[in-house]
Amino acid sequence: MDVRGDVRGRWERGRTWGAANPWAVDLGIALLVQAAMTMPFVVPRGPELEPATWPAYGLTTLTVVPLVWRRRAPIAVLLAILATSALYTLALEGPGQPLPYTGLVSVYTIALLSPAWKRLTTAGLLMVAVPASVWLNTQSARELTFSLFVFGAAYVFGRLQDARQRAHLIEAERAAARERARIAREMHDILSHAVSLMVVQAEAGPVAVRAAPERAEAAFEAISETGREAMTQLRQMLGLLREGSEGPAPREPQPDLSELPGLVQRVKASGLEVEYTTEGGVRALPAATGAGVYRIVQEALTNVVKHAGARTADVRLVHADGVLRITVTDDGRGPGPGAAARGSGGHGLTGIRERAAAHGGTATTGPGPGGRGFEVRVLLPVPTTAEVGT
């Protein structure tokens, strides 16, 4: 049982609930402060100390009540606390408190939530109120030093929490941007692959109808199958986008190595001769890595269909110890004047490089063996079988 993960999950759920119910949080803080300030009234007291009377306790409670509005009017809450605290000191002889709890909570809140001018106003107010309070109480330099220290610490903790929240917000925005880029890349790969195959097959259809009707029928079936496959994957991606606002959406597994033969067969239906081979001990891969390999091969074949003018292509996966090598080679035009069209300046090859980098690998492109055609070479580190199972 992952106790640490369970505690962290409970903490995150509590933070989420607190953000959605600030009134409840503020009321809870007020009750906690009230409990702390009640201690001097319930513990046994010597006869030489001030008596714990009900009027003194009632005024103590009145000092705590403004904390319920600490987020909505922080300066007003601080002024109310200072006023009731001064009234307690001047009008009653009651138990003292080891710490100015209400003032510390108020200063922390102002440092955390208020703009700069309110924070400066608070600092000026405290520079007057703290020495005055000490003069009314003990008139000792020790109490003055301690009071300035604890109020300064409350202010610093508030500013640190504000910086922490801002850092979390920035990281959340960056994570959202990365997720949007990932989904955009996925949708580009799905649509680019499907549309490219469908266009090639549709263009070949009229010729096939006149010359070989049976081939035309196969082409139309391939168009239909490619369209259905694209729709399935798009529904899956759109389901991920709907999550959060409409509850969990049904998910289908991401494509992996086991679906590469089907991908090759669909590309073959467009008229491109594709050979798919694997070498080495084929092993299971993590789901994310398997999906990445599928998309890399898909995008490489899409580029062949769209830009290479090739007749044949070769897809080869070599499984070595801790490494997976992927090569996609064609006998087309190569990287010469048509390199830009091959995707070097667009999303195709850039997406392949990004996918490889996301899994700690590298992707290079260039002429095929002997300077003929074009070749995409990807090297991915992959875990061993034992590592995948853990």
C-alpha cells in the first residue's frame, strides 16, 4: 500500500475542496485560533495571575470573529483586531496570550492576498501599533523585539506562499500548453495520415474503374477503412479533451507495436509497396513508448505517401539491449530540392523529432543507403522486460 501517495492524494483533495469553499476554510481557521486563545482560560491559574472571567473570554472571542472575513476585507479585519485587542488590554484584567494569534493570521493574509499598497499600509500600521501595544503591556525591549520578529515572520511566510502559488500556476499553465501541443501533434498525425492515404486512393480510383474494376473496389474499401480508423482515433482524442468538464470520457487504448502490421497494410492499399520487418528479441514496451513508436512510423509513411514519389518503402524495427532502432526508408526523390516539401519545415519531421525527444531518443533524416531515396532514423532507449513489469 502506498501510504505516501494516499496521504498526498488526500491532501490534494483537501486543497481542492478548500479552494472551492473559502468560507468554510476561514471559519475553520477562526475556530482553531479560538481554541488556541481559550487555553489560558481553562488551564489552572495561580492566585497571583489575572482571573479568567467570562467578560474577558467574551472579548477574546470578539477579537477572533473578524477572521471569518479575512479574505474579503483584510485591512478592515486587521483594524478590528487591533481595536478589540486594545480594548481588552485597557478595559479588562484578563489572561494574556503567549502569541498574538489573530494579528499574525491577519498579517499573513494581507501579505498573501493583498496588492503592494495594502501591504505597505499594513507595514506602516504595525510600526505604530506594535510599539504602542508593548508600551501598554510590559514596556520591555524583549517583548518589542519578539513582537516585531513574529509579525515579520508572518509577513515573510505570506509572501513565500504567494510566490509558491504563482510558481504552481505558471507550471500548471506550462503543463496545459504541453498537453495542448501533444494533442495537436496527435491530431495532426491522425488527420495527415488518413487524408493523405484517402487522397492517393481516391485519385487512383477513376483510373482503376476503367482499367481494373476489382482494384477500384479495393481502393474504395481502403478509403472507407482509413476514414473509420481516423474517426475512431479522433473520437479518442476528443474524449480526452472533454474530460474534466463532462466527467471521465470512455477511452480506447492508444495504438502500439501490435498495430503496426495493420498500419502497413492500409498504406499498401494506397499502392505503395511496404515491407515491415523486426529484428532482435521483441519485448513489451510501456504504453506511452509503444504509442510513440506507432506515431513515428505512421508519420514517416505519411511523408513517403505525400512527398516521396516512391514505389517501395521499408520499415525496420531493431530491438537491442535497452535500445529500439526504427528506420523508415523509401526509394523516392530523396532529400534534394524537395526537402522542404518532405516536411523539414513543417509539422511532419518536426513531430517525429519531438516524439523521439519526448522519450529520451533522437531522430535524424537524410539520404537512404547509397544516396538513394530518403531515410528516417530514430533511436529510442527502452526498458528491459523486467523494468516494464515493475
